[in-house]
Amino acid sequence: MTKLNYIYIIALLTASLFISCSKGDTTVFNDENGNHTEVDTSQNEKPTGSSANDLLAENTFTKIVVEVVYVTGFKPTTTTINSFKSFLQNRLHKSDGIQIIQREIPSTGMSSYSVDDIIALETTHRTKYNSNNEIAVLAFFLNGAYAGNTNNSSVLGIANRNTSFVIFEETIREYSFGVLAPDLSVLETTVINHEFGHILGLVNT
């Protein structure tokens, strides 16, 4: 890969967007087993980086569950998930463990996503929220592209809240299957670790 290509990839990886939003309410929804569950979703709808200590330490939460939700046809590779878990194990202090669960959803029928679209999808499809000694994180792997892309740059991921981020998997695959392109698992892993770094507090603020 040429020096120019390396610079271009680095530029793409740093083109993340930080959004702060909080509804501060309690929601009743059906969990993955179809049971009615009432949760305080506001704890997972805070500004990016605000839960860094809760994620890193175990003063409040001794376990983390990462809910990996992916659109049909855009599941991350097994290598990527294993590498991501190792990344978390080397940095987070959770004596009750780190759990990653994966769940498929049907195609959204969308080709691009605005920030509002991403928030709406999280509200619809997220099933894991903070509870008792467990902190929950959502990793959303989407088809389509970010609506804010330009002819000169494409966003590969967005850390949009304190415990959630989006990976634009279709865009990643476009950059992974070309001549001299990086391996898919390598690029997926780089982006997912990068976005998790933002929710750990590395938000350039």
C-alpha cells in the first residue's frame, strides 16, 4: 500500500462524529426472550465519553455485555469479534466477565443514515441496558453509508452516545475488497477499537 493510501485510510478512521443526547426516561419493551422489561434508558443515552470510568473500572459495574447487532449480510467476522474481546479484556476491569452477544436484524431498507436515523434504530433494536452490576454497550453494524459522507471522505464509524456506536460495515467492505486494500478483519477491528476508544473518553473535547 502506498503512503498516500495509508494517509487516506488514517483520515477515514479519524472522521468520527460525536453526538450528545439524552431522553432521560423509562421505557417498557420486549427483550430478546419476548418478556416485558422496564428500564431506565437515560443511563445509556448520555454524551460520548461520560461513562468512561464505569466501563474501565468495576466500582459500579463488575460485568460488561456488548450487544452486537448487525443487518442481514453484514455480520462482522469471527476474527474481528475475537480481537475486539481481547482488546476489552486487556483494558477493562470486570471481575464478573465480558460477554459479547450477536443478533441479526432484517435489512432496514435504507442506503444512508443520518444521526436521527441512527438514534431511531437504536431505540427500536437495542435490548441491553445498564442494570444492577452490568453495564451494556451497543455495537451496530449497518448496511449503507453515513448521510454526511462527501466525495472526498467517508465515515466508517460513529460513537454517538456513552454506551453505543455504529460501524458502517458496507462502507468498510468497499474499502477492503479493492486492489492493495487492507484485510477485512483488520479494518473492522481497527474501526471497532477506534470507536470504543471514543466511548472510553477519547473524544477530542
